[in-house]
Amino acid sequence: MEELNNDNQLNIELSEEIAEGIFSNLAIITHSNTEFVLDFIRVMPGVPKAKVKSRIILTPEHAKRLMSAMQDNIDKFEAIHGRIKTQDDAAGIPLNFGGPTAQA
């Protein structure tokens, strides 16, 4: 990736509220011919309804750049910490989180 020289520096402001982040354990991605929409959702065990916590809308070019940047960062993470295990065999959304079901 290119480094910006001093003439092209971009100052980025990060408020305290945004810096706290939003936890998400589900992402839904949709697209049209002009944009990609990433909805980040928090699904909680035993709760049948979940809300979108954050929505990011990207142009197709920026979506592809994000995918490339994510892959680069995953590769670097795995080089240090080992392979990230995924449950590729799981179908659908894991609403039970693999543990016992809640009882009232």
C-alpha cells in the first residue's frame, strides 16, 4: 500500500463514543449495481429478535479494497497467532451459540 507524503496527509478524528466500538457477531452483506451494504448485528442467546447495530454503505471499489485489506490483516494475524478456525460446516445462523438452551 502506498504511503502518503506530508502534502497528502489526512487527519482523522475519532470521538470517544465511536472509539468504544460496537460488538457484532453477525454480518449481513447485500449489494446492488452501485453499492454494497454491510449490516452488523448482535445476536444474543435465547433472544429471538436481533437489531442492526451499525450499517456501512460502500461503493463496489471500496468494498473490494476493504476485502483486500481484511485478507491482508487476517494473513498477518494468522502468521503470528496461528490459523483462525471456522465452522464452515454450520448451515444458517447459529442462534444457540453451541451451548445449552436457556430456561426460565
